[in-house]
Amino acid sequence: MAEVIRMPKMSDTMEEGVIAAWLKKVGDNVKPGDILAEVETDKATMELESYDEGVLLYIGVEEKDAVPVNGIIAVIGEKGEEYEHLLKEDGGDASEKKQEDNKKEDKEEKSAEPEAKKEKAEKIDTSSINATLVTMPKMSDTMQEGTIAAWLKKTGDEVKSGEIIAEVETDKATMELESYEDGVLLYIGVEEGDSVPVDGVIAIIGEKGADFETLLKAHKQEAESEEEESPKAESKESSEKKEEKSSESTKSETISSPAPVTTDGERVKASPLAKKIAEEKGIDIRQVSGSGEGGRIIKRDVENFVPTAAPAASASASAVMPSVGQESFTEEKVSQMRKVIAKRLAESKYTAPHFYLTMEINMDKAIEARKSMNEISPVKISFNDMVIKASAAALRQHPKVNSSWLGDKIRYNDHIHIGMAVAVEEGLLVPVIRFADSKSLSQISNEAKSLGGKAKNKELQPKDWEGNTFTISNLGMFGIDEFTAIINPPDACILAVGGIKETVIVKDGEMKVGNVMKVTLSCDHRVVDGAVGSAFLLTLKGLLEDPVRILI
């Protein structure tokens, strides 16, 4: 008997799931324990396991589409078994509803423009084309578009499932785009360095000689039909925006410099990280020999490269030095990371009513304690590690600070996950130290160093930057005395930490030399009141001025 497969509730906050990828297709045999699909929830991408044996008779949800919890996504049964009645019992087949809607629309439109609408109603048949569109996947919770950093395959290359076909720069990191299909790379729709919105077509993989142009036309037709459904005013605005974008992209193409090429005209194969390191070190990437797949230049090749002397080049360089007073500038495309930073922090600043609390902390005992701890600690403990540990301990005593604004409710988190702001070349990343209150100073120090290194090398994974309940931003190492930080959503507060400064302090009515550090707590007034934030800072001050209390 056929069984309906529904979208399970995979987390306590999950309301719907997105089918990231189907690992089985209609007609495939399925056994209990087989993975049917990958489902993207509000927390992570998880595997959907089959508990039934049979043949996959029906798939009701396309990849990248969302389904509410308990919604029908597939049917498993015996080969040739009828299953339509199961779908009708649940409210009818979605495809039948769509056909009925289309028929109604056609009837209404026939009275006005019969011949024109007939042409539009005829859909392009792609059932005989053995090829698949590759679209831009959503690689992080905040991602809206991705930039193709590098293609690792070219048109005509054989591609196997699991092979990396491109490197994609997201708002968080540079990640690898994996193929889920076997076949030939028939079409590449996006050049290196160009951006594509999530679900936009970037390539086509299929049989050699497959009619991929018809597949593109069909996809374009579907997109146009969706646009026609929206009001005419909106379609006008979108067309104007498209024209502006196309003109801007053509301008940027003419302005941007060409990719590095070898002497015989071939493009240099190099990873984005290798290119970046070469640019920082002033190395001509064309002179580096690649040890990666197909002679591709990787990070290790650039780091081990020993340049040869080039006096002629230096002489020519000095000859083209700009004269004194000459105006010049360069323009660069805004990176995905910078776009998201701009959007999220602007939203935070203008939607969350910020207020700020600043306090001075005497760090004399903290300096002595750190010196003593580093004599026996397996890793070097920094002042930032001590601030993280003290903040976690203070949050345990003041749970209202460890909270989030959710519109119609406030979430008070029982767990303490502290995000630490890390400056990278393109902006700011916030890796998360989980359960910071239950970790020792040496564990926090080790994890902070590891996450900081991953952030700078763009090696962070989604699990490394998700789930923060409180954030710390430290600019003390740059000599900054004090500053205010913008709250990092969904947190209710962020702590801005300044440098430790030797200054004159008054103690017991006497003037003495002491070491003082200023901290500023930015609070979302919708969640945290002044008294609550002040009490938190007072506890934090007590812990750092007597660090032994952190260890209890």
C-alpha cells in the first residue's frame, strides 16, 4: 500500500522546510534507512530518511521550494500503484489545481486577446531533454546572492556527482559548489567575478549534445509568466531596475581589469585564496607553478614561491610612477560580505532603539592573574579570553541580557553562546564560542584562536557563525580607549571593549598609578532596560577586578 511522506518537524522552532536536494528520483527503489532528500531547516541542512520500502512514485516539491511541517512531499509504494487518491484526500493534487487556475486565466484572457494568449499558454516541452539546470544554492541563512569566484570546470568537461565545479563567494566565506549530477557541463551562464541571486541559473549539466537552449527558453518563459502575474506598475519598476543593472554590469566589465593570463594566452588557474595572498605579497601569480589538480595554483604554492630578481621590471615601475599631486582612484565591486554587513547593521541601527552604558574597570589584578595563569596554561590566555569568560559568568547571573527580540515575544536563552567579532580584509565575521560559561579559560583561548584563524582564511562553516546569544567586539589591541558598537542581531546586547591604559586613579583617598579598561554595553531598549544593563556591567566589573571569582 502506498505511503505518504510528509515534512517532519526537525527542530523546536521549525515551521517549514526547504528541499535543498533530492537524492532519489521518481521510479527509484527505496529501502528503509535510505536518504531521500536533504532538507534545509531554520537551523541546518539535514537528511530526510525513508522508513518505508518500495518505489518512489511521486515527488510533490521541487528542489529549493519550501513546504510547511506535515505537508506532503512524496509518495512511496509498489511499482505502478495508484496514489492520486492519497493526494486528493489531503486537499487535492497541487499540479491539478495549477492546471485549473491556468485554464481559468486562459478563458478570461481569450476574450481580450485570443491569438496572443494562445501563444503564451503553449508551454515549452522539456521532458525529452536529458539535462539539469544548476542554480545558485542558499549557502547561509543571510545569503541573497553569490559571486562566482572561480570556475574549476569549463564547458565540455565531464562532471561526476560530488565533483567541485566552482568556488562561490558568499556573505560569510568562499565555499565550494558541488555537482549532484553526472554528465557534461553544457553551459556556463555566469562569468567569474559576477553575482547571481539565490536560485538563479549558473550552469547546465546533461548528456552531450542535449538541447540546453530549449531548457533555458523554458526557464525564461516560466520566469516571464510569473512576472506577468504581478501588477503592471511593479513589472515596470523591475524592468527599469534590470536595465540599470545591465548598464552597470556592462560598465563594470569595461572598467575591470582582465584575469591574469600566461604568455600563451591561457587563464591562470588559481584559488581565490592563492590570488589574494599573491596580491598581498606582491607576487606575479603567472610566475608561480601550481601543484593542485590540473596545475591549479593553491595557497601552499604561493607561500613557498621564491621570486627571481627583476631589475628591469622595477626600473619600468619607477618610470610610470604618478607625478606629485596627480589625482587617482580605484573602484571595486562590493563583496557579498560587505553587502550583508551594510544591510544587517543598518537594519539593526534603525530598527533597534540603542542606548549605551560605559564603565571603567581596574585591571591591575587581572594583569597579575593573567601573568600567573600563562606560566602553567597549555595555551596563552589573552585579556579578550578573560573578558569572554567573565561576560559568560555575568550573563548567567543576569539572564535578561542574554535575550533576543522576536517581534511579538522575547526569547530568554538558557544557553550562553558568545560571538566574538573578528576583523577580516573584506569586513567583519562573528564566530561563536558555544556554552562559554561552562568552559575553562584555556579552552576558550584555544577555541578563540582556532575560530579566529578560520575566519581570516575564510574557512568558517555555518555551524561556526550561527547561534550567538551575546557578542563582544574588542578594539583594545589597536589602542582604542572606548567606542560604541552596533548590536549584532538577534542579540539584545553587544559589549565594546577598549584598551588597557595606565593612568592615575584615586584609591582610599590617595592618587596612584593603575591600569584601567573602559567597556561600553550597547542595549536594545525593547528588551533590556538601563537598570538591567547596569547590573550586568557591575557584575562584570567585579569579576574582572577580582579574576579568582571567574574560576568558581
